[in-house]
Amino acid sequence: MSYYGDSPRGMVESAFEFARICRKLDYHNFVFSMKASNPVVMVQAYRLLVAEMYVQGWDYPLHLGVTEAGEGEDGRMKSAIGIGTLLQVAL
């Protein structure tokens, strides 16, 4: 947080910090989750995460989701936009 701030890059660096600890202890049963209430931030974080995983040669599952998207139509739209954007690339 002190170096990257509250940003997609900060989210990825934080996740990788904990992943490196797990890997050092030979623990590989984990999932990455880059949830954010802002769909744009979430998509950027997942894209950075996947790019870094590719560089490292890592292959871990991802849990997709927009956290605190909200209730009703607004929440459904934020979730659909965020998750739909990520899944579109996979097709």
C-alpha cells in the first residue's frame, strides 16, 4: 500500500506477496481473488495478475467477482460488466 497505493498494481503486489509465502512453504492450494467494488479496477487488477502469473510461469485458479456491487439493478449491472469483460477475453 505504501508504494503502490490503493490501486490495481497494489492489489496484485499484495496478492503475490502472500502467494510467495505460500509457495515458499510448499503450499499451492490457493485461489487468487482481485475483488473490488469498481468494475474497472477489478478488470485492471485481474489483467495485471494474469500477466504477472504468465511471466512467473504460475497457473493458479481465479475467483471472479465484483465485491459490494450493491443491490438491485445497479449491483447486477456492475457485476455483469466486470465479470463479462473478463470472460469475453477467455472466449
